[in-house]
Amino acid sequence: MSAPLLVTGEALVDLVPAADGDGSRYVAYPGGAPANLAVGLARLGLPVAFAGGIGRDAFAALGADRLTGAGVDLTPSARTALPTALAVADPGPDGTAYDFHITGTATFRVPALTDGLERYAAVCVGGLAAVTAPAHDAVAATAEAAAARSTLVVDPNARSGTDDEGRARLVRLCQLAHLVKVSDEDVRLLWPDEPVEDTCRRLAGDGRLVVLTRGADGSTAFTPGGLRVDVPVVPVQVVDTIGAGDAFTAGLLARLAGSGLLAPDSLADLTHHQLDDALRLGARTAAAVCARAGADLVVPADIAADLAGPGRPAAHITRRSH
């Protein structure tokens, strides 16, 4: 079996307006960007562990069952008796806004993991845990260690309400990373005084792979050597966009990991074909999530077949009704 990936951050619950209601009824879906990524990676056939803070309430059980049901190892996670954080979603034509209820929750009692990270093919960090106390110090410590001993992947998931300290923490994580996956919104929030593509080229020029997503306008990869690769989105009837970025990252990493290209030196020297292939799988997994409610990645048969090959497990297809 290939080396596992480690994802650290929050596992919370998204409360999403019922599709058949008037906005007064909500449906609970397990979420949190890092948890979404962990589930996506596992369902795409990769061994993955999750290091988060997990409570003992019904919402925590919902999230933990989703993770373990996908095949995610929760051994690195911390368990407490505190409640689970909630994110009340407000989907709209330009994306989804959230109202977070996070104070005093188990979700942000994230463990700091600084030993043994060399056994992971990559360590993935980002999300609310990177800017929310007490988790932010644990995420920073894990990232510092991962940058030295493994491959560090950062998806900042910046929010408009993040304060200056939080933005500085996210910028620092991006500077440590070997692979940065950012949305155009992330870049505008973290580097407001510089054009988006200029920021991506500068980050890439410092020795890392940068992947930029632009929603309906597709994605672009920037390499340290100046290579640029653009890929369009996959057309789909959108139900909502919750978890689309996380699914994109899962698809991107699944292709790179499956091809043995996650080592820092490999990421810095990817070819046009390799990047195009990885970005296209990311676009396909993002489309699969957009086609259904919530952040749950259900792997279509064509993607499962694509990922299955000699020496590789078939991607895990989960059928679930909402």
C-alpha cells in the first residue's frame, strides 16, 4: 500500500436550507473543509488519516461516521466531551456564505502532530482551524514539521471576516507549502494589493506548485519554472457549490499521489501533460459534488474506473440519497 496522506483541521456540521423548503428548514450535513478533503481522498482510493477535534454529541457521531465510513483513519484525532461546531450555510448564485457557531466546541481542539510525519506522503492543512484558537497553534506546529519532513499541502480557505492575525497565519502557511491550492477569492483576501495571477506566479517562483481555482472560469497551475496550465470546468447542473473546492483538491491530489508525483521535487518539475491530467481530475470531482446537495463526494463510475489501474485500488463509490 502507498504511504497515507494526513489531513488536519476541522470536522463540523453544515446546516443547509432544505431544497424543497421556504428557507425555514435546514438539513444537517457533516462538513468542514479538511474533513471534506479527507473523505474525498479516501473515496478516491487513497489511504488517509484525519487529525481533528471530535466531540461526543450526535453531530460529532454524524461526522465521525462519515469519515470512518469512507475509510479515513481517525487515530490521530482528539476526542472531548464538548459540542460540535456548526456552519449555517446560505447558498447563492455566486457561492455559499456561512454563519459559524464555533465558540467552546470540540472541533477546534485539534492535536499538534510534529513527530513521525515522514511516514505520510503529504500533510494537508488549512481551513478555519488554521485561524481559530486553540487549533491555530496546533495547525501551525504541524505545518512547520511537515514542511521539513514531508510534503506540505495548503488550501487556506480564507474568509472575508478573518482578522489581520488570521490572514498572516494563512500567508505563513502558504509560504511554507510545497503545494498551494488557492481560489481567486483566497488570493484577493490574503494579498489584496497585488493582481491574482501575479501573486500566484510569485508564490510559484519561490519554489512551489500553485494551483488557482476560479469557480466557473476553471483552474490554472503555475510552476516554479514558469509553466502555466489552464483547464476549464466540467459542465454540470449545479445544485450547490458546497465542498466543490475540497473535492477539486481531493481529485488533484489523488492523481498526483496515484502517479507518484507528490514529493516536493516532483511537484516542482511537473510537465504540462501531468498538470493538465491532474487539474482535469480535480475539475471532474468538483463537478460531481456540485451536482448534489452538501459537501459529500460520491465518486462517479467513470472517475472510479479512471483511477483504478495496475497496483491501485478502485475508488470507493458511495451511493447516498439526500
